Amino acid sequence: MFAKKALSISPSPTLAIDALAKKMKSEGVDVVGFGAGEPDFDTPEHIRDAGIRAITDGYTKYTPAAGSLELQQAICKKLKTDNGLDYSPAEIVISNGAKHSLTNIFAAILDPGDEVIVPAPYWVSYPEMVKLNDGVPVVLPTRAENRFKATVKELTSALTVKTKAVVLNSPSNPTGQVYSGEELQAVARFAVENNLFVVSDEIYEKLIYGEIRHISIASLGEEIKKMTIVVNGVSKTYAMTGWRIGYTACDAGLAKIMGNIQSHATSNPNSMAQKAALAALEGSQECVQTMREAFAARRDFMVKRIGDLAGLYCIEPEGAFYVLLGVNKTFGRSYRGTVLKNCDDFASALLENSQVAVVPGSGFGAPDFVRLSYAVSMEHISKGLDRIETFVKELR
């Protein structure tokens, strides 16, 4: 009775865990939730004020389907300044969040049966978005010893005559890893040689720690730039998750197709949110530095604390605000008579018995792990890790 394609789509486990934790909290349960994929900071004041002004000034009507010219121009300036990329407004499509941008991309480039290589661990929505657009996600496992970054040898092993694109997420959700310039050069050569699109999700580019720097693969030459679709937005960088503004930068022909699709699917992105996004890009960036410093301190604390937990481990994230916590050493052990067979069992028992919400790695193609977000307060992190330590000590 229902569409087979729709029935094949799994719900987002990250949103499901976050919703469950919030429900338990509303019922008076003292839950420590590590599921959130959004900064715990308020949207900076100057950005909020711009959104309010848009309302009071009557900027509440339709804009062009692909976004306002002034915001497209600001995005072009940002891409030039931050990434060394030259784009024109006609090559920019502004959408209702980066999720919408990604959905537009796969709708524009995929014919039924086309394959998209998705390195694992991956963000939970990539495979589902590909399936929604009649494509076939080809999940490519990567190795922890290579910091979960896909190598050309691994990419080649997944290549077939049906391969249309490769998804690249740097910094990565959920691993927090960042591709180096050398690693990106290798992926770029692979893509160009095989005439493949690179869907480069760069939404966490401003949240990188230490001496590591973000490089957009599109900046590595004209050939790879033509094959790359850059995806970005304001949600993570400026604590604007609810404003729903994402964007793509790509070849003008492809951008026109995506704009046409969007014109029928949703029309323009929210006009007031576009004004707020303009203020975010053109205003002071001090707020970004403040948030990044807070995330860095939390990351350092969490990684050190995990290092002290017997039977658990992690690989230090270089960016974003997530830690993959290795829990496979607990498999086969039991908690109060319940055997933990996999990461889902671990997450379920932890929530039920210790009131700590983590996201099982099974949804990310990382079955030996659970994901913890450090986009929460230091107090929250400390309390949650204390509870995890107690939980693990009680395993038999």
C-alpha cells in the first residue's frame, strides 16, 4: 500500500535519541544526554537582531528560489576569503539547511541505480538521502588505524561502472577527523580520473582544534573544482540549527538544476533566516572563536577522561564536536543479568539503568562504537562520564 522506497528509509537515530532523552527529562528523569548534534550556545545577539529586523522591516515575502542575491554574494565572498574558491552567485543555491542541500544534490545527479560511495563511519542521513533519490549507497568501511579516513585503495575497491559520486565529510560527523591536503589530493585524483562527483560536506569547517587546518577539496585545482559540490551552512558555526540555512557551491549548470528542483519542492529558504545568515557571515566572527575554544576545552577533558575508563577508548577528534567511544570490549559481558551483545544493547542498558543517552554507532556504520556529543556543558560531560564509569565497573 505504501511506497517501497519510503518503507526502506530508517528514522534518524540521532534525532530519536535526543527526542527520547528530552521526553524522559520532561517526565522528571535526570537524564544526561550526549545525543545532541547542535551547539548548546544561543545564536549570537547580532544575528538574532538581524532576524528580528527582517520581520519588523517587512522582509517576510518570497525571495528567489535559490536564495537572495545579497546572501549569495556574501557566500561567494566567504568562499573566496576562507577557502580560496571563486564562485559567482549563479553557482550558489541556498536551501533549508544543509540536509536540504544534500537532498537537492542527490536529486540532481542520480538516476535510478546510480551508486554513491559513502565511507563509514558516516553521518546517518547520507545513505537514506541516496536511497530517497533512487540511488544505491555503497558503504565503504574505513580503518581506525587510518583515523577512519578513506584511502584511494579502499575507494577503488568500491568503484563500479555504476558509481556516480563519493561523499566526503571533513571534519567528520561522527569521527571528528579532518582530511589532510595530501589525502585530499589523492581523493581528487581518484575522482577526476574516474569522472566522479565529490559531495564535499564542510559544515563543521570552523570547528577544528589545534594546528590542523581545513582545506576544501574544490580548492585543489580546476578539474576537481568542476566535479565538486561544496556543502556548507550556518547551523553549526553560528549556533543557528533552527534557522535552517544551508548552501551549495558548484558548476552553474548543476546549480540551476538544483534551483529548479527546489523551486517545486520548497520554493525559497526562509527569508528572515536569510537576513540572519547574512549578518552571521558579514558580522564579527568573535562568537565563532568563543564557541570553538569552549568546544576544544570540552574535547580535551572528554578524551582524557575516557582514557582513564577501563575497557573503553576513543580516537581524539580533530574537529566537529563528537567523540566515538569504543565499547566493543564490553560485548559479551552482562549488566545485572542482561548480556550486551552490541552497541545498541550498550546504549539501551546505559540509558535505562544509568540515565545516560548516547547514540549507537550502528546508525553510523560504526558497530563497535557509540557517539557522544560535547556540544553540552562541562558539568554535563563530567556527570555523564562519571555515570558511564560506574556502569562499566558494574559489568560482569
